[in-house]
Amino acid sequence: MSRSVWKRAAVALAAAALLAGAAGCQDGDTGPESSGASATAEPGAQGSEKAAEALRAARTKASGAKSARVEMRLSVAGGTAPGSSTFTGVQAWGPQAAELKVSDSSYLAAIPGAPAETRVVTTGGTTYVDLGADLTAQTGGKRWLKARPEGAAAGDELMLQLTGGLAAVNMDLPKELGLLAGSSAVEHLGPAKGADVRAERYRGELPDGRTIEVWIGPDGYPVKTVVRTERGESVTSLTTTYADYGAEAGFRAPPAGDTVDVVELLKKVLAGGGRG
């Protein structure tokens, strides 16, 4: 495999790895009712204190459950590395962990030899991406790409572009609900419309500039979140739906001898160490 292809593969898979640690956001809809940027509060909506109370109650519920089954849709627009991916599986928080399948990914589709679908595991602050058989043959038999969120800073401009918004959405769901509840700009948008779930919608902006919309079901648990992050010319949107709170998963890291560090791989590629 050429240096340029290996570089693209390493960067794209690292982005998938870093995103897979994300613990909250929203799913699918692209209309005005699901976009935190365009939704508006309805007449008769709850006041800010009532909205904050609902979010604090949802934080307590999510914190007690410790995990949920999720479906996440990532979309990166603008910048040098636009694209999208879907993640399904189990997400946990406190401590943060995940066991997810990656599918419908424009990043994977752009990499020669990459599998159409793959697995990611996050545990102990590190995320691992299964490279699949073809790419494993290019790494000396090491099947898992290893990445940490802080490792993005050691990459080049493309790495920073591709992962720029992901650290912000790599969130602890109960913690973020608490921060949102404390936001002076939090508001109740009213009930969800045209959706197959009953939920009340809340939105606010955090000090770091992220806009978050949360859907809370009749049982008090979050059923959907939408996080929007802008960095330069890049806009990252992460939509997550939640179900089966308390779901369990293995969250086991692969053997150290079966992993290759993404930053080290990039260094070798940029130094001319890539195969091909």
C-alpha cells in the first residue's frame, strides 16, 4: 500500500476510533425539528427553571443506568475531510466505554482494503478499531488500530481537521446533562413532532460553543440527543438515539501485541515507512 493511501487509512480510521468514544447525541432526522440550530421554542413552552429541572432529573436517571444501547450518526461538513458514519452498539459512562459496529461509513469506503463494516471498542480511555484482514496484512499482523483523543494533537493538519469536533462530543452523558441544566440559555422547545416516539425537546449552548438538543421521554430518560460543533470551516453533527438503559457489553481491550498506535503509524508513514 502506498504512503498516501496508508496515511488516508490511518487518519480516517483514527477519526472513527475517536468518534466511537462519543457518549451522547442524536440520530437521523435532518429537518428543522431535529436540528438544534434551527428549532424554535413553541408558545406555552416550559420556563428555563422547569426545563433545568427536567434535565437534572434525566441526568439522575442516566447516571443510575450507567449505559444504554445507542445508534449514532456522525456527519462532518466542510473543511478538508467531510464525511459520515453510523455507529450501533452499547455505550457506557462513568467510566466511559463502548462496544460498537461501524457501518455506512464514507471514511471506510474511501480506504482500499478496509472492511465495509468494522468494530470499535473503547475502554480505559483508549479506543481500538478492527482493521479487518486486508489492512492487518499491511501492519505486520496487528489487527487493532489504537487511538486516544489526545493523540489527535500529535497528528498533522488533516488529522486535526478530521477529529477537530470529536473531542467535544466525546461526552459523559450524565455530566453533559448537568452542564446543560446549568446553562443560562437552556430552553424547552416543546414536544417532538412527526416522530415515532413521545418526547419533550430541550436545547442549550455550553461555554465551549457546542449546541445540544436533548429529547426526554415520558419515563424521564433521554431518548435522543443532537450535538453540533463548529471548528473553523468544519461543522460536526452527531445524532444519537438511546434505548435499553443498563445494557451490558464486554468492553475488553485487545491484547497489546495485537495493536498498532495510530500516531506511531502516521509517523512511520510520513517518514516513508509505509509499505508499497
